[in-house]
Amino acid sequence: MASKATSIDIAYRAGVSQSTVSRALRNSPLVNLETRQRIQAIAKEMNYKVDKNASNLRTQNSHTLALLICEDPTNDDSMINPFFLSMLGSITRATAQQGYDLLVSFQQLSSDWHADYEDSNKADGIILLGYGDYMDYAHKLEKLLAQNTHFVIWGAEHNNKLVLSIGCDNHQGGVIATEHMLAQGRKHIAFLGDSSSHSPEFRDRYLGHCEALKAQQIKPNKQLQFDAISTESSGFDAANALLDKGIAFDAIFAASDLIAIGALRALKKRGVNVPSDVAIIGYDDIPVASFANPSLTTIKQNTQLAGEILVESLLKLIRGQDVSPMLIPTNLVVRHSCGATSD
């Protein structure tokens, strides 16, 4: 069997150097058009195939993006927040449409997920999803910047303007949710979710909630705010703490659907009817929201558009093009837990 042709063989036939062959096969303008066409014709005649891995190593371009997802506490073995499952699908499709491969990695908060993905040629850039407490990972983003790593995060706009963030307009979402509850005649609205700088997305939702209250001359009651992370168990505990507080309330704005579903369970267990006694609105519109009992009114984030923008923004960053942080509008999905007369 004849041996496979190499770039050295093509260089010998064409009477040029091996580096000129490599440039010509990449259509580099450093090689004049006539020479490029002659070398490409010889390569085709010799049935030469470019070794993709070797080419990537030479150009330091893996044509791969890395998606790093942090493990979350869940009720099943997935360890993935359901909201990020839909994001995973949209990012995978958007990456494929751009002709790139996607490397998906699940990380623990304690791990060194800021390792040199780009420097080791694993990926040309990184998308970060679901990294929990902002104060825990802020320093790792600084290290990524110091390493000149190309990366984009899903979430609230970062204090450091060099960090590229794409997220939904959480402040707008908080306003929309609260305006809807007010329109339903609810005036004593509890907020379940961390409103501190540790959770900037939840904080923006809370600030939007407060703004909508103030617009109706209603002073936000800090005693109706209870911290919760995005799990059903945390929502269950927060709702029980709210009930134990003994302060009158007629609605709950939960910072995520998982928190809202946990709150639904707690209210039902304590004999509180939803929505006649207490209305509930969640945030995210995860698939289970429509199957809850009662079905959950929620703020929807456009995960398909989010995946496309995350990938497009990262590729622009990799190519050295101008790119800016972006907020994606949200919209209200009305179901039986607040506002709809039937499912």
C-alpha cells in the first residue's frame, strides 16, 4: 500500500518550503494566488488530507468552545438546575450552527474550574453557567482575565467592565411580576430569595419588585423578604419561616421557579390555598412550572436566544471584535397560581 502523502511531499513537488504549503492550504494571503492555486491542485492530485488535530496545534485554535456548569443541589441525580438544562440545549445547537464543537464540563465550586482551558488548547473560549454565590467566584474571574482567557458568563452585569456578561433583564422581570400581582389586588407581597450582593440576579429581581411597589406608593416591607437559594427545599423552608413570622401577606414573588414550587408545597401543607389566599409568581419558566398544582405563573427567560447570544458574543471576543454586555428582555407567563381563571 502506498504511503499517505505529506505536506513535505507536496512541498517537494511544488518546489516550495513546507511552511509555504501550510499557508497555501489555509488560503493565507501571505502566499500569492497563483502559488496557492498550484499547491492546492497538487494536494488534491495527491489526495492529501489536512490533519485537523495537527493543524489546530500549530494555529493554537481548537475550534472548540467549553461550557462549564457548576453542580447544584437537586432532588435527582442530575446535579443541574433545570433552567440550565434548557440553556445547555440552546448553547449546543448554537455552537454547532457556528461550526464549532462543544466541550461540556461539570464543576464543583471548590474546584479549579478557572484552569487554563485555552492555554492547554482544550478550547478557544469558555461559557460559564450557574456559578452560585458571586462572592465565591469573583476572584476566579479576575484570574481568567489575568490569563487573557476568552470567556463569557451568564448572569448580571459584572462590576469589572472587562468581564463580558450576558443575562436577562432581572430588574425588568421583577417589575413585571410585581405589577401583575398588584393588578390582581395583592398589596402585601413577600419576596423569597437572597437580595444581597452575593446573588446579583436575585438582587436585581428584588430591586425591580421594590420599584414596582413604590410606583404604587407602597413601601417595601423588609420583614417580608426571606433568603432562599434556588432549590425546592430552600423555598419550602423560606415559606415556612414566612408563615411562622405571623405577618399578613397575600402574595409571594419567588426569585426562581424552584423556590416557588417549594413554597407551594409549604403553603399546601399548612392549609393555605393558592391562589385564593395567597398568589404566587416564580421566575424562569422551567418545564415543571406548567405541571405544578396549581400551575405556576412565572417570568420567562428566552433560553434559545440566550444560547445564541452567548455563543455569538464569545466568538466575537475570540476574533477580537467589539462586543458588549447584553440584557435580554423577559415576559410574563400567566397561569393559575396568580391571575388565570383556569389552566
